[in-house]
Amino acid sequence: MNIHDTPPSLRRRSLLLLAAAGTVAAPFGLANAADYPNKPIKLIVPFPPGGSVDTVARTLAPQLQQQLNQPVVIENRPGANSVLGAQSVKRAAPDGYTILLNASLQVVNPLIMTATTYDQDKDFAPITYVGALPQLVLVSASSPYNSLKDMLDDARKRPGEVQWATAAYGAAGHLAAELLASKAQVKMPIVPYKGGGPALNDLIGGHVQAMIEPMASAYPQVKGGRLKALAVTTAKRLPDLPDLPTVAESGFSGFDMPSWYGFWAPTGTPSAAVARINAEVRTAMQAPAVVSKFSSMFFQPVASSLTEFSTFIQRETSMYKELVASAKIRIEE
């Protein structure tokens, strides 16, 4: 799938950042860090294996390891809504050897938690916006729902009994679920899990009734016949799934909420190391094996410049603040 086949909502984001991505400075400070990296790099994934963040990490890590000629070791550190993993990176030595890969939850957490977790702007150095994924509205294969309307109609008849699973409170899937329930004016409680893998397992088993989850982890379950997809959260249908309607087409005009992913380092990490990782990630995303894997899971690559990622974060933060306030999303600590 090339960028011209992507839904316009993702394509607009991709084109904006790819424009800046074409202007990388060749040296990126290597004269001051000629031996970087000279030991393994830890890539912290703040979720358990099996979810979309973990899938993106395991797609990129082997290629990065090959390019850097050093091991890139994935450490899954789930817990506290991805905060435990993020805080471990915040506390790590800012030497370029501990990197965080997280989804939009990295930006959302400080907006929804009453306790102080971290300051997104002060505690982390943005490296690159990796890309975005459409999300699917899912039910189990054995569910009686065959359309989004079926599910919402049942939720209206049984207020509070039709539940959403979510990979984490405040994750892109959760925010999309809250937004959809609000627009549909139905009461659907949220059941948070410690990652997409455990949530999907309970959805497959029928312990919860519905979920919105990025396609990297959701689509294999749909393709394998364990889950049904009722709709996609992007503004336009996916070219590879032309029969799957959008949430917008299902009566919610303007609905558009993909999931996005990025790399961060602890604040204070040498600029040469940050620039090196930025450049290597962008190179890795052009490798045939990575392109093939991302295409198969509908991932829309971006690989932005440092400056463009910072600008993107600011814009997304403003949007999330409005949604969090309107949906009254808070985690009491």
C-alpha cells in the first residue's frame, strides 16, 4: 500500500511530516559521537507483548540492530497506563542507550491523571513520529452484532451492560470509544487492560462485548476469524478493505481517529545521539522487510524530522485536551 492509497486523514498527516523528512542534515553531529552506539540500546515498550506498540517495535528493532551494528533489546515494561515504562526512560541516563517507543498515550497521560506522572515537554526529547494506524471497531466472532448500528442499538436497550475493552485508559482506542459513545448517546462502560494483547483475548472469549484497537494487533485476529470488524475509525474506507464501512459513514459524520506512534529519549540526551536514532529509524522504515510488514498491517509510515515531531505533538495535545475535557476522562490516583 503506498501513500496515495491511504485514507486522506492519514495521508494529510503523512505528507506534512514527510515534507520535512526530506531535509535531514547529513553529518548530524557524528564528529562529536564517533563511537555511538558502542553497546546495546534498550528500546522500552510500556505494554506487554501482543499489542500494537509492541508489534511496531518488533518490526523496527531487527532492522535498527542491523544498521547500528549493536543489539537493540526490547524491554516490555507494562503497567500504570504505560506510565511505568515512560518513567523508567525519564529516569534513565540520558546517553542515547535507553529509548522509548509509545503511542499517543505518551501525550495523553499527563492530561488525564490527577497525580503527577511526568512532564511530556520537559522530561522527554522527541525523536521521530513513526507513523499511524487505522483502528477497527471490533466484536467477537460469535457476537450477534453484524454492524455498528446493531451494537449501538443493543447498548441503548441495555445501558451499562455493553462494555468496551481498551488496551489502556486514555489510549487511542479508548478515546475513540469515548468519542463514539458520546456521539451515539449511549452508556458503554470502559474496562481497561494492561495492553492490547490481554484485552483482545478477553474480547475473543466474550468477557467484554466490544473494543476499538489499532489494526497492527486487531487485523490478524479478524483475518484469523476470531473477531469481527464492524467499522474503521478513519474518515475514508481502506482500499484493501473496501467493504468495511467507516464510523463516519455509520451516522457519525467527521469521525476520524487513528492511532499514532513515536520515539522519545530522556531529556538531556546528546543531540548527536537523538539525530542518529532519528536518521536510522527513517532509514529502517525504507527497508524492504519493514515496508512489507508495515504494509501488511496497514501501518502508514511517516518518519518525521525532530522539529516536525515536536510541532505534531503540540497540535495533538491541543486536540486531546478538548476531548478529555468534554468526555470528563480522569484517572484518580
